Amino acid sequence: MIRGTMRGAPRAPRAARRALAGAGVLATLAIGLPAAAAPTDSEDPQLDADVVSAPAPVVEPGDAMNVTVAVSNLSTTAVDDARVILQITRKPLENRKALAAFLDGGDARLVSVGGTDVGVTMTEPTPSPVPTPDATQGPDGAAEPEQPDTFTRLAAGTSSTVTVTSVDDRLPFEADTWGVHGIRVVLRADGETTTLMNGAVTWDDADIPALSLATLATATGITDRVDAVAEAAGLDGVTLAVDGNAWSALDGGSADIDEGSTLRLPAQDPDLVSLAHAESTEVLDYSLGLSSGAGDGELAGLPWLGIVGSLDKATVRYAVENGAGTLLVTPDADDAPDTRPVSATRLVGAGEWRMTLLQPDPLLSELAMADASSTPGAAGMATAAAALTAAQHDGPVLVWTGDDWSPTTASATTTLSALLSASFVSAVSVGDLLDAPADRGASLEELLGEEDDLGKAAITGIATRLERLADLGVVAEDPEDITVPGGAALLAPLARTVRGDELARELLLTDAQTTVDATLGALHVAAGSDINFIADQGALPVTVVNDLDVAATVVVDMTSFSANLQIRDSPTVTVPPRSSTTVPVEVSAVSSANVQARTVLRNTDGRSIASPVSMSVRVRADWGTAVTAVFTVGLIAMLVMGVIRTVRRGRKDTRTDHAGTGERG
């Protein structure tokens, strides 16, 4: 049994290509044990083979084609006469459709242009020759020995790396022409043939038609990916569209912003179609505000780009009214590889609006994003597709990096770099596409794809919570300590990448509502019991609880629902994080009554930031007056009694002194 890893074949253009330029172009053919299987005692050989390197993308006269393959014997049985063979199509592939079919494993007329045996050369022992009358005689009259048979053997548990080089006179290239040929690398062993790689090379012995190629890299998602995409966008001819919110979190990242080749994406790339259908602008305004305020304001003056998967008149109108001049329309996964690439389309709506649509070429975009380390031959496939595109279509072509491309290693950009540096490719910017003449007109429905929308009620709830978060943020020294985490949570269920995924959206929406509602309720007035207020003037205690992670400065605003209790002030207090503070609110009592009072916490802009809390106050103003009068009368009585006692004591002392004097006289 042979296990081969077939490299170089793209995903099926209609069924399997769901997200453009994601994980590269790779198909796997598994026969026998999985890759990590341990050797067994089976008598059947178990081989694992991988293509290490593929032929160069472009072949010119005099060039040899080389492919390197690593073969491992995972079994306990030796394998004899295994052989790696390089094959090529006899005739050039006619068009992009034929190329895609070949890369998907389609049949073609192939010729073997080179092969190499795998393993160590062994000699088959032969028996000693037996003289016969007809035997060939040697110089000394002895019988001539038979020549030993040789073969190659890959011993059990061993590996071998071999390189196949093409034989020049076997190559089916025609002089003074150019063309794209499919290549196939196969392993033959134990009576089986396994395809290890499908790829392509471009024969260059004539002028290949020129191709103007623009590349758009969208930096969205987690901050590490944003940084990696932004850095990779430093290649000549690549235009960067960056999510300002993630860019801000990177503190500028490792790439520079070039105003001439950078576009701005709304923070967290919201689903513009859902927003347009709901006729909601609050969430988009918030998203654009976050993006424009990124970093040191580097992105503020840049035009913003919208990305949509489906398109209708309502969405176009919405984008225009909110300041977008360009929309990127992501390719449909079912787009055929021979669909005519259209990089830009002008839409004009009866003098009301004008919009340019950017439309990436799905086949070329997918091939250009393949990682060369995991897909040997990726550069050859992308270059071949570009050559066939140039031959079939006039005008520039747009490549899009997609939502999943994360070029964290040098090999991730090898294919794109090779494509951009091909001799027949002229790299242009997205700005050049927007400035150049483009196809005009497209028939659009008024509304399309409503079944995939996030509903209007959910969007309204998100907008309401965003507004409340902004009000709450005022209480903090740095409002973003509160608004940024909450805003990110609220934008998550509205992300374009989860459009139509009802389960994912519902989970994200529930999590966002729970998280943000907890934040909005973290600053509040503690519910208190009824209060007895027995005085003309005094203070009512209000306990403010701050469960936020930052200090909060709030205004305690109490309202009395009766003229019998008047509120004299609204104190401002700063409550430390994760603590509570009791705040005295000065009041005056007019007359005795049972009064209902309500306390609201406000920010320093006067906006309510917490649910109001009511309390009952039993005001006894006359009781306070009566008690004061009684107390005063008591004090006067005590004073009079004290004076009387003092006077009487003085008279007694005087009489005593006179009596004593008489006796002495």
C-alpha cells in the first residue's frame, strides 16, 4: 500500500472553494495508513511520500525541470523497485477551465519526462554457472558467468529523498511559442501508482501577453493577523485595506501607512447588507468612528472601503449615503474558473449615486494565496493561471487575499511575490483600477439575501447598547477603558464573516448582550430601606456601588415627588473601582409627610447612566420643631431653677455670717 500526499491541486472550483485565498491549494490522496501510523507486521508495504520541491514556475529553452520527493517506508516489509516519475501534458492547456480541471486531478494525455528509483541499489545473487556444450567460453576456456540482476530497495523503517530531472529531448515544448503545461508527479511501487502532485509550468519561448494585476490585502480580525497582513502588504503593487480598530490595538504595528496605497475598513468589518436592510446608521457611524480614530489618527483621512458578499440597490445606496465610494464584492464560491475576470464596475443610479465595485478574480486569487511551504508548485500554478488569464482577457485583474490569509511565515508570501514579479505581469494599485475606465452598469435587485440578515430588532438593540456605553464611558478618566471592550463585543455578531451563520450569530449576540449588560449595570445606587427624616434640614445617605475596573466620577441626582421635601444639591463623587461610597445629599423638610424620592446616577454631561432607585422618606418636620421647643423650654427651666437655687444659697450664707458676728461682739 502507498500513502502519497498529492500537492499542488486546488480545491474544487464549484463545491469546495468556499473562502477565497484561505489555506492554500491542496488536495490529499490517502491510500493505506494515516501519516502518523506506526509500522505494523503486515506483509503489505506502507509508503509515505511528499513532494519537497517542484519545478520552477517558468521554463525557458535549455532549462531542466527538477522535482524532489521524500519517501518513507513505514512498514516492516522492504519495498523494491519504487520509482518517482515526472510527467507533463503533451499539449498546452487551452484555457483557465482546462487548467483548473487538471489541477483537480482531471485526465490528460501525459508524457514521462524523467524518473528516479527510490532506495539503495541491490544486486540479486546468481548461482555459479554450470558448463554446458553451448555455454559461452571465457578466455581461459571456462564458462562466462551470467550478469547479476540489480534493483533498488527501500528497507523497512527507512526513508529516501530523491530528485527527478527532466530529460531534455523528452520535453514536449514547441520552439518559438509559449504555453501552459500541466505537470504530475507520481510514485510507482508494488504495482500501484499514486499521484503526489498536480501542478503547472509556463513554457516561455515567445512573448506572453501582458497582464496588469492589482492586489488588495484586507487586514481584519485578530491583531496578530492584522499586523502580519499589513507587513506583507509591503510588496510592490499591493494595496492595504486595514481595520482601524485592530490597527489601534497594535499601537501602530510593524508596517507604515501609505496614504497612496491604503484604504480604511470600518472597525470589525460589519455586515453592510444587514445594516442597509435595517436602515440603521448608528452602528456604522460607531464603527467608522473607531476606525478613523485609530492610533494617532493615521487613518482618519483615508477613504473607507466596504466589503459585501451579496449586492442589491439598497446596499449600494446605503454605502454611498454613508460616504463609501467603493465596495469590494467577494466572489461567489460557485464562480467558474473560466468566468471573465472583471476588476471594476461602475454603477450609476439615476443621478442619485455613483459607486465603483471591485470584483476579484476567484481562481487567480485562490492560487496566489497558496502557502509555498505546504503546497509545492503553488507559484507555478499561479503563474500559469495568470498567463492564461492574460491570453483570454483584456484589462486589469484584481487579486484579493481573502478573509483567512495570515502570512505569519516568509513562505506565505512566496507565491504572491513570484506572481507579481513574473516577466509578463505589471503590478498596479487599486487606486489605478479606480482611476481607469471600467465596465459600466449592472442589473441589481432592490433587495437581495434578506434571509441571511441579522434582524432589525437585534441591530436596534446593539445600537441602543452602544449609545449607553458611550454615556457610561464619560465617568472614566479614559472612556475607552469602558467603551472599547463593550463595543467590540457588540460588533462581533454583526461581523460580515458570520453573515448567514445563524447559530454563530446567535451565540455571539447572546454573549455580547450578557457582557455589555453586566457592564452597564456595574455602576448603580444600592437599594435602601425607608428613611426617617426628623429635622428641618439635613442629609439623606445614598450608597453608590462601582463594580467597574476603573474609578467612576458620577453625579448623584435625587428627585423628590413632594414639595414637603426639597433637594438642596446634587453632589459629584468619584468612587474607586470595585468599591462603594456613601454620599450625603442635602435636603430640607417643609412639613411632615411620607415622601417618595428617586435617585439617578448621571455622568458629568448630565446623561443618566444607571437605573433609577426609589426610596420612601418619612418626613417629620413638626416633630423636629416640637422637640426643639420642648428641649428649649427644658433648658430655660433648668436655667431658672439653677438661678433660684443659687440665690437661695447666697441668702443662707449671708444669714449664717451675721449670726456669727453677733456672738463675737
